Amino acid sequence: MIGAIRDARDDDYERVATWFLEMKTGDPAPSQARWESMLRPRTRIAEIDGVACGYLISEVWPGEAYVRNIVSDAAVRGQGVG
């Protein structure tokens, strides 16, 4: 189903912020400045036919990794993207 996984770009911010709010954690979406400086470097974007459909934010250290969020667009949920 997923066509590609790529590094996040600054222009992914609006999509990721929207998906973040859909998690309904009660937390606000990260600011664009925080996204660009802290989160974007640790974010991977899933695409189908060149269209972003989900994201993963992780932290990686020597010998271990932690997944912070895995979120997919509502249109592809339940289809193996997240």
C-alpha cells in the first residue's frame, strides 16, 4: 500500500499539525518553529502515489529507539499505512 517513506520537509508542517490534532491528546500542535528545529529531523512521511498519507516521529539512540507518534490520514486508516 505505501509507495514510499521519506524524510519530512518543512512544507509537510500543515499536514503533520492537522494529523497531530486528530490524535486528540489535548496538546496543541507544535509550532512551526518547533517543527522545523526539533521534530522535522526525526520525522518520516509515508506517501501513496506521491501524496503524504501519514507520519512517524521517533527518537533514536545507540542501541535503542522510541516511536513518539505514528499517525495516518483518515482516508487511509485501516489500510496498513500506520
